[in-house]
Amino acid sequence: MLHKLKDEGSVHIQSWRRAQANGWIAVWRYGIGVDAEKPEPLSNKARVKKCRERESIEEKEFRLARQRQLKRKVKRDPLTAAFYGSGYNSPAD
């Protein structure tokens, strides 16, 4: 129905509002006017940059600590290895 009214020139898109699932929703207005341009979608890099600009210092430190933790390699305790052998199923055991 809105598209029919738009073709007749009775309504126009006043602005665009952010939506959860669909991205952008048109805000319609009754009367003659020029349609607002739909905003371009953000790239992944721009989205991450925008999100990181909004995070607090504590959130940033927590995120960086989590990233550092992923890079750590857990070392096996040598005493446990001496009692129970290596963790691999090798034919030499």
C-alpha cells in the first residue's frame, strides 16, 4: 500500500531508522517530498572500529587479556610427566 501511495506521490521516505534484524527501516511521511538516501552498510572493519571506540577501559583490558590468553601454550608439569609418562600414545611406551 505504501509503494502504491509512493508511486502516486502522496508519501515519501523522510529518514531511515536502524533495525535489529533487517538493517534499516524506512520512516515514511505523508506529503510531497524528496526521499532520503538509504545509508550504506558498514564493512566488518568499520563495525569493529566503531564498537571498539565505544568500549570502556575495563572492557578493552578484558578483551586484550582474553586475546593474550589464547596465545599462551600450556606447559606440562615435568613431575607429572615423569610419573605418568608422555601424553602421546607412542609405540615406545
